Amino acid sequence: MKDIHVLERRMSKAEVLIWVQNLHHDEAGISELCDLLLRADDTRTCTNVAWIFSHLSLEDKTLYLSSRYEELVRLALSPEVPVRLGLVLSLLQDLSTKENLRGDLLDFCLCHLADRKYTAGDRSYMIHLAACLCGFYPELKQELELSLEYLSEDPAPSVVAARQHALRKLRAPKKK
């Protein structure tokens, strides 16, 4: 892959979008970047790769990253995540299905969505991912609703918005 050294420095959104365009339907390129994300020690490189992945089309994510779902979950759950956790959680939300649901990922989100040691953005993504995962199993919705009640006084606007969105999603009538 050309220009991989670019990932070691701060990137602009325009550069990220160029990477996304060049990676469209490029299984080998996406796989190489995924290897970098999962194995690199450099925080900047990992963050840039995750940022690029967050802008990939859903088709590219599904085709080329679904097979790496388990590794991405392990990365998100690891104690030392070398990237903004929210970027990985956002990616996992796009890749989560009823068939690959991981209870430990849902538990992680439920346990930490009120934990202020995580950024408000990370906690917002935990809320969105938990709502997505609970959508596959209606019996889990009540557990998430109870967890979200603890956030009613959270001052972070992103957490408040994520909470309201998740509650609307959980309380919406089922579509037939």
C-alpha cells in the first residue's frame, strides 16, 4: 500500500476521504490497514486507520471487515486501546448482527456507559452500540432502559442526545 507513512501523522478529513475512495472494493488494502489497527503500537496510526474505517461505505465494512469482527471486539474490550474507543465502537455497531452478538461486548457497554473515566464521546457510542445490540433481543431492552435511567443527570450533551435517541429506539413500536 502506498503512502502508508501518511498514517503516522495528523491527517485532515480530506485526506481520510481520499483513502476511503482509494480503498473502495480494495480487500487487500482494507485488510492491510486492519492489520495495522490491530497490531500497531503507534496511537496516531491506529487512530487514523480507525478514522478511515469509520468513513468506509457500509458495503465495504460488511464485505471486508466482518471477518475481523472478533478481533475488533477484542481490541475494543482490551484495557489499553491504542485508539479513540468510540471509533472502534462505531465500527462494531455497523458490523454487529444477531448472529455475531457478543454478550461480553454488550456487558462492557452496559457497565461503562455511565463511567466518567471514559470520554463523553466514547460513552455515547457505548449507548448507541448497546441499543443496537439490544435490538436483536427484546428481552435485553429493559436492562438497557434501566442503565439509561442512571444517565438522566449526565451533563454531557453527547451522552444526553445518545440517551434520548436510544430510549426512542427502544420504545418505538416494532415494525412488521
